[in-house]
Amino acid sequence: MSKIKKEHTTMPKTTWVGEVVSDKMHKTVVVSVVRVYKHPLFGKVLKAVKKYKVHDPLTQAKVGDIVEFFEGKPVSKSKFMYLSKVVKKADSELSAKSIEEQV
């Protein structure tokens, strides 16, 4: 009898895409993820927003950036997501203009 060794395969990690709403913490950004779904009984289209604290060790994400992140080992009590990549950088001129218009 020969023993066949099975390779251990892992499930692909689920990734989320969201917008950075805060980067004031050290090596951490707060990312807002919007989920749109249809209510199962009433059929109304609903929008759910959830905020995640994402570990950003290189501090490359800034407010307004669109980022991709995934779930991993907990870093702290409320931080268990890791930054994968910055999908789109925020336009600093537009955000500066919108702040001036609000004032």
C-alpha cells in the first residue's frame, strides 16, 4: 500500500472594496463599505453601510481613497482586516474645493 499525501488547500480570501473615511489612527484606516440589497419580503432596495478598521502598516491609504482589503488574524479588539491595495487615489483638488464650498 502506498500512502498518498493530500495537499492542503485553503479557501480563497473574501475581499471587500470601500472608501477610506478616516486615517487619523497610527497604521489604521477606517473604511466604509456600502452594500445594496433587496428586502426578501417587501422587495424594497435597501442600502447598508458598515465601517471596518483596516490595518495599513505602510500608511499608504488616505481619506477618500478606494481600497481593497481582506479578513485575517485579529490585530486588536476591533481590527481584523488587512489592506490589500489602493484601487483608486482620491483627487486632492476636488476634496479641497468641496471643503471650501462647505465653509
